[in-house]
Amino acid sequence: MSHSESPKASDQAVQPPLIAKWNLSAGEDTVASHTFACSLDLPRLNTIFANFQQALGVTIALIDLQGKVLASSEWQHACLNFHRQQPGTLHNCLQSDTVLANQLLQQQQQAVYRCHNGLTDCAAPIRINGRHLANVFIGQFFQEPPDLASFRQQAAENDFDQAGYLDAITRIPIIPAQKVKPMLDLISTMAEQIAELSYNHSQSQQLLERVEQEVKRRTLELQMQNQILSLISQNAPLPYILEQLVLQIEQQYPGLICSVLLLDDKTGRLQHGAAPSLPEAYNRAVDGLKLGPMAGSCGAAAHSGEILIAEDLYTHPNWQAYRELVDLASIRSCWSIPIKDAGQRVLGTFGIYQRQPAKPDQTFTEKMRVFSNLAELAISRFNAAEKIRHMAFYDQLTGLANRRLLDERIQQALALSKRSKRYGALMFLDLNNFKPVNDVYGHKTGDMLLRHLA
């Protein structure tokens, strides 16, 4: 079909691709080429190529490095319906495609070739930001008036319908040799600029989407932090604060399973803090976990005071003794960061599990530190409140209840006795002759005696 019979741009459809393999170089960036192809506005390119064909009569196609036609005008009727339908002339077409592909590969510049079917084809590389990502094909034209006698002979040799074949040949445009390069320069430059604009626009859109997603995620993180800080300022129970922290992180990062373990200063072991998404049997098993360099991820992190990343729990040496727990919870990776106070004293651990082998990147590692810091604020606030409460109701020397707590408990006992209509009793323990101990042996000895008796 000639350009005079080309359909309207709005009806233009991409024709079947060329058969030759254009990705002859294994070193080409095929991933980038695929990304480039996905970013193009193909309907618009089809329309532009169809308009150029109407103006110049030549076939134009944008071909990726795998030989797939991304956008094109109509193929010449003589090529599509005659040359590529018979084995002999099809071989000539494939040879032309291959020669052009090889020339582009070797020279990395424009290539022109006259095929054995008598038509001229040319191609040029499309480079976006310095990278060769596609090729523009221009062709199926004559450089001088065709010798119809030779085409009659070709029709006879390949059993073509002579009248239809010659009619198709006469419709093929004639581009003088001196105009081929300017035409190729014009079309290849235009195709490259359009493709680059389309590609850069797509990249900008993707960047904008990533920025918007990051802003949304960051906003959610700030909201989460504010909510946790609000719970801390309201003196909400520590288990509730830690559970809310864990649940909100899991909501923001689907696929993560989080836990908080608290270090008991008296036993030196890790105790359950919050892990609502882990099986209860797993939480019971790790409650009371002993610290050590091989104690899973959390036990080792609390022991060393450093982050421990176990990318695959089936192969990590720290988890070989805990394989039953790994299967019980259906987990495959665990990242643990110690929770430290301002004095670098370990208060517990913040653990993150996934159901497949994985390791965090640098960005998420920094987020883990933020999660750990929020947990530290809650734990330190709770510990400080407990310390203040203990100081308010207990004697610092002996650890026994002081008068304030005695008055409180007496009031409670009296109220209970009144409700139950039962008697209560109050017992006193006094030390006789304690003053001489202080006078003879000194107050330090007296204090020691009081602590011993307490």
C-alpha cells in the first residue's frame, strides 16, 4: 500500500514487526531498553510516523533492541504483501534487516543498505541521555526510477501477481541519493527528540510518584510518632504504648512483623514486651531469653549492643538452635536493633521479622533507629515514673514501705474491713536499743543492720 492509501492517523495500527534480530550485541542495556519502551507514548508516535509517511512516502518504524517494532507507519504494500510472502524475496528482506543491524552495532551511526529486492533501507540509533536504547528504521524506497523489466522478471520468478506487483512497485517513493542522508538526519533527530521527551517525561512522572509516595509515607510516620509521643505524655500503660507502636509500623510496612523485648535488670534476660502478630506460643518461648552472642537476633543484639541482621534464619548460625521456633512462626529473616537509653544502657530490643529471606537497606536501617528511639522514650518514661513512684512510697535505705504508703494501705484495709464487715489487724515491729548501735558503732553500721533486718 502506498502513502496515498495510508489510513487516517487515528486509525493507524502498529504493523507486524520486522523478523530480523536487532539485539545482536549481548552487552546492550536490555533492561533500560524495556523501561524506555514502556515509557513511550506509542499512539502519538504512530500518528507522527503516519503523517511523515503521508508527506514523504517512506516507511518509518521505531524498533527496540530486541527487534520489536514499538511504533511505525504502514509498511510498503510491495514489501508486506509480496516480498515477505515468498521464501526467496523474504530471504532478501531478512538479509537487509541483518545487515542494517550489524552496521548499527559496528559503527554506532547511520546505516544505509540496498536490499537484493531492489529497495533501499536505512536505520539510525536512538540514544537517550547517551545510552543506545532503540533504532529508527526508514526505508522501502528507491533512489532512482525503478527498472520495471527487472521487477517483471522478479514477479515471474516468485510467482507474484504481475499486475498487482508492478502497481505496488510504482507506488514506492523515489528519494534521490543526495537527499537520503538529510532525510535520515531529519527523521532520526525528530524521532530521538520525541522519544527523549517522552522518556524524560515518563521518568519525571515516576519520580514525582515516588516523591508523593515518600511524602505520604513520611506523613504517616510523623502521625505515628506524634500518636506514640501523645500516649507517652498521657502516661498510658507501657504494654499498650509498645503494642500500638508495633501495630502502626506493621500497618505502614505490610509484610513486616515486629516485636519488642524488654531487658530485666534483675535476671539479665529478655522478657516479652509487645508482639501482637507473632504466635502466642512463640512469644512464650522467647519470654526469658538469655543474652548471648549466639542467642538468635534479639539476644545477640542485646548482648553486643549492636544491630544484628539475620537475612536467612535457615542458614544463619545464631538461629540453628531455634529452628523449631522459625517454623512455628513461619518466619525467614529477623533484624534486631538494641533499644538504648541516653547513657547507652540496653533496655531491650526491637525486632523485625519477614516471611522470606531479606535484609534492610541503609534507608530502612535508619528507620529502625527511629523505631528504637520511640520505644526507648516510652520505656525510659515508664522506668522514670516507676522510680519516682518507688521513691515516693518506699524508704531508700531499706526498700520498705514508708509512712505515705502505710497510710494509703491502712485506708484501703479499713475500707475493705467495712465492706466485708470483718475485723482487721495491725502489727508493729520495733527494734529495742537501736540508738546505742549508732552511738557505739556509727551510722554506717546502723544502716547495715537496718538493711539486713529489712
